[in-house]
Amino acid sequence: MQRKHIQVFGMVQGVGFRYYTEKIARKYKIVGTVQNVDNFVDIYAQGEEQHLSQFINAVTEGASPASHVEDFTIETLNIDESLEKFRTI
């Protein structure tokens, strides 16, 4: 089990990015949150290592068809046992 904080920059707001991120999270059984912050999308994601890696790859390649990811950062965090599902904030 791992938990990551991902910040995604580029054309990622107003293009369905959060909706698609939540859809991808369900596919890979990821729990956490996604939200728009200033000029980027902020994601906290937790799950099994392989699933989390697949989730991160899908999101950073552009979660929605209309998005264009220019850059992203990833930080490893401590596990949060209280997380139960993935949601958009």
C-alpha cells in the first residue's frame, strides 16, 4: 500500500479532468481526492503499489480526452487508514 500527492499542470481545468480522474481511480481501486487548485489539479491517491502506478500513468498522460498535461509532481506520503473511497472536492 502506498499514498501519493500528485500535482498536475497544464490544460487540466474545465476539460473534465477531475471526472476522468475519479473514473480511473475507481478502475484501479484507488482511494483519495482530486480538486482544482489555482492553475493545477491536486490529487491525493492511495492504493496497492501496482494499481497506484497504473493510476498515476493514466492521469499524467491526460485523464480526459480534452486535457493536456504539461508537467506533474509526485510526493510520497504516509498511509491514511481513514480513506474509504475516491471523491472530487
